Amino acid sequence: MTRSVAASWNGAREALIRWNRPVSPLTRVVLNAALVGMVVVAALLWVNANITYYNAPDNGMEPFTDVTTYLAAGERLNAGHDLYRLGPGDRPVLQWPGLYTAPLLSPPPIAVLWRPLAAVDWGFVAWIVATWVVLWATILFLVLRAGLWAVFLAVALSHAIGEQLAVGNANAFMPAVYVLLWRFRDRAWIGVLIAAAASVKLAPIAMAGWLIGTRRWTALAVTAIAGAVIFILGGLGAGFGSYVEYLGTLGGNTPTNLSLSGQLGVPWASYALLGGGALAAIAIGRRYPTASWAIALLASVLGTPALYASGLVSLIALAAPLVGPARALNWRMDAGPSKSVVATLVRAENG
């Protein structure tokens, strides 16, 4: 029986080797270009679909609706108006009765950040350009440096990417944040990135579980200090009472259908996922640091009752640990490294 299984395995392996023959350098470059093109085209098709949908006469949304929300929040602060209530003369924003009614769903720091942008005519466009540049740079970096796995992820997330590019939410910057957290995981200053992300989206605080689990105590301290500084700056720019007002808006929000709370009909389910993911990241951090980082990232993305398709875009960062020369798309016109060399590189990258 054992010999039969071994013979079958060897036969299958030999068949795979015969099928998976090396391609010519030109063919390889053409295939790689096709892969990159597929990622870009798939996302842009979804951008077009979303913008077309938003521009429909019977649709209350509009392209870059989240940018409008941020702009309106900055304008209200500049005018001395309430941040979480619309008043006479305030810029109208999308409100969705039955899902949420507050004119801003984020904590005060994002509105404070927008105060200078709201004071200039080009602030709206500058934010859109920044979201596009940063998100595309992150996606292409991962596709080019992590290879096929990143391509598969980008295509699977093309709807989320397209929606994100069409709304301009602050989540467009989050994939870059998570990639930087992994790339510079041994630097203490990554705590600033976690604090900044959590000050806008709250759920990224789950990344602190990864810091605790992997004993990155200095980075954890930096996270706490940076969070305190951002809290103070937000209070100075929007009034410390705005934090209380923000907490008051949470009770009027209904979990989205995509969130775990919405799927199960249990309001606290998304928060349980957030906390459970952080605890799991702590528990396995010493032995499995990469898995700890990935679990904390999943909790940060999925552990919110306000989960929209565009928010899934951060899952592209799961390819960050795969970045390396062994998996990068090869654009050289020579024969490239042999399979034995590639195997050696992969083993070295995987420790």
C-alpha cells in the first residue's frame, strides 16, 4: 500500500514537472505584464461601475461621498459649528436613516486633520489624489514584490479596491499602514502608525495584540504615547466634548449587512471578533509572530460593525510577509534563477 501511494505521488510529481516547463524570458515578461494589467483593469472596471451607480438620478450618493463627509466636518469645525450635528448653512452630507444619522461616523481627529484641507480650494482634490496614489502604490508594490499570491488577492479584492477608489475613505491609506507595520516590525515608531490608524477607525487597535504577543514593548509604549498625543490634539482642534458627542452617535448606528454583527443579528459580535482576534494574536505571538500579525490584521479589518466592501481593501496587506526576491515577478530578459535557487530563496525567506 505504501509503495503504491509513493508510486502514485512520484508519477503525479513527474507529470507536473513535465507540464510546468520553464517559459522563455519574453513569454514570462508578457505573462507578468498581463497579470499586472489584470489587477489594474479589474479594479478600474469596479471604479467605473461604482461611479456610474453613484451618478444615477435615483441614487442619493455621489462619487467620493466620503471625501465630501470629511470636507463638511472640517468646514463645520472651521465655522465653529457642532461636529456631529448639521446646522443651518452646513454642507449637506449623505445620511442613511436606518443605518446611521450622524453626519460623521469617525472620531474627532479625522475632522481636525481636515480643518486645513477644508480651508483651501484644492483640499478636496488633494485628498482624492493622495488616496489614489497611496493605494495604487501599495497594491502594485505587493503585486510586483510578492508575486502571484498578491495578484490573486488583488483580483479577489478588486470590488473592494474599486469601491474604495470611488469613495475616497480614509481606509485607502490602511493597506500601506499594515505593510509598513510588517516591513518595519522591529522599529518602535510603528506604534505611531497604529495610534494614527486607531484614532480614525478604532478597530486597528487590535494590532496592539500583535505587539504584546511578540513582546514589542517599546512599540507598544509608543502606541500609547502617540494615542494620547492624538487624543489631545483632537480635543484641542474639535473640543474635548466632541469625544462624548461621538460616543453618543454610536448607539444610533446599525451594523452593516457585511459585518459579523449584521450577519448574525448580534450587535456585539463584531466587537467580540475584534477582542478575540487581539487575544489570539497575544496568545500565539511568541511562537508564531507572522500568524499573530495576520490575525491582528484580520481582527482590525473585520472587527467592526461598520464594515463596508471598501473596508476589505486592507486585506491586500496579508501579502506583505510574502514580499521577497523569490516570489517577485521576474522582468529580466535572461533565463532567470534556476528552480533550485528559487527553492533555496523561498526556504531562506520562510526561515
